Amino acid sequence: MVLIERASKSDFEHICALDETILGSRRRRPAIARAFAEGRVAVARVDGVVRGYVITDTSFFDQGFVRLLLVHPDYRRRGLATALMRAAELDCETDKLFTSTNQSNLAMQALCDRLGYQRSGIVDNLDEGDPELIYVKRLTPGPRDAAARPPDDDVE
């Protein structure tokens, strides 16, 4: 059974171990610790064990941003990334949610496409020869959407 929920303090070491297994480094541990302290981490548990996580914040021009999404390789293609992204959308406090991925990460690009994210830009020179693609999803109607709607009957 898969459960998506806010990470608890006892999840910290499990998430760091998962991250270090995938990344091969402990360099993201301080960033994960900050996200934990700010309550910005959600986990995907499979049979009670953390198999994926998502970190969000509003560091991207004060907009919701999926900073990091990671699923254990043995649990990919089982809906965990989709569930974590949906949780990030539900938790987002802005009307748009952004994320990014390397051009080489075809799986993340396909996930963004399936979930209705649109390409919003590209950043060169972060990873040499592998541009960062920026994606966005509007979570609530924006001003253009409101202008296209017919007026309410009870509004004068």
C-alpha cells in the first residue's frame, strides 16, 4: 500500500539515506534538513517504508516550486512520483507551481507532460551540456481565465 504524507522527524535519516544512495553523495543533506525544519517535505511510503519524497518551497520568484522529487529506482513507474507531485500541488499556496528538470531527464519531462505542466523556459550553463527545462502548472484560475468567464447572474 502507498501512503503520501508530510514527513515526520523520524523520516529524516531514511530520506537522506535514499538521497545519498541515488546521488552517491551527502551534499544535499543540509538542504534536506532545512526543508524538514520548514515542514516542506512529503514522503511516499510503500508498506510503511519511505520510497520517495518531494521538497517544495517558494524560492522561485515567490512562486511554488518543486525543488526536489526523488523515487527509489526499484519503485519507479508505480505512481509514486505522480502521487508526490499531486501532493505538492495540493499543498501549494500560490496559483502556479513550477518545477525543473535536466533536458536529459526524459522520465521527468514525461511526468510533467502527463500532469498538465507546460514548458516555461530553459536555463543553460547549470549542468554543462544538459540545459535545465522549467515547467509550470496553473493551479487556480488566473486573470486571463477570469476575464474569459461569463459574469455571475447575481453580480451587477
